[in-house]
Amino acid sequence: MPVTIQDVYEALKRVEEKMVTRGGLEALVDSVEILSNPKTMEALRKSDRDIKAGRVKEVTSVEDLLAHK
């Protein structure tokens, strides 16, 4: 049985619907941008080290956040 262009199109649409939503694709692009930025990655590694070492402060309001600067 021959496959038509329409058959291929419909199959690709089904795959697309299952793979990635629009928001998921945007999140993937954001992740790639973050992972490819050395300064951002170093800041994330430093934050992770600070958290593991207990160097954290609880912030429950905007005022708390501004006071800790």
C-alpha cells in the first residue's frame, strides 16, 4: 500500500503532539541557553555549594529580600 504525503503529515503531527508542547519547547530552549552560558553555570554551581554548606537565609517577603542585599 503506497504512503501519501498526507499520511506522512498526519503521522508527524501525532508525533509532534506527543513529544513536545509549545511550553515544553520553550523550556527546552531556555535550558539550552542556560547550559551553554559559562557564567550562569558557574553561578548555579556556586549557589549549589552555598546551599550544601548551609549558607542560606530564609526570605518570606520582598522586604526580607531587599534587607539581605
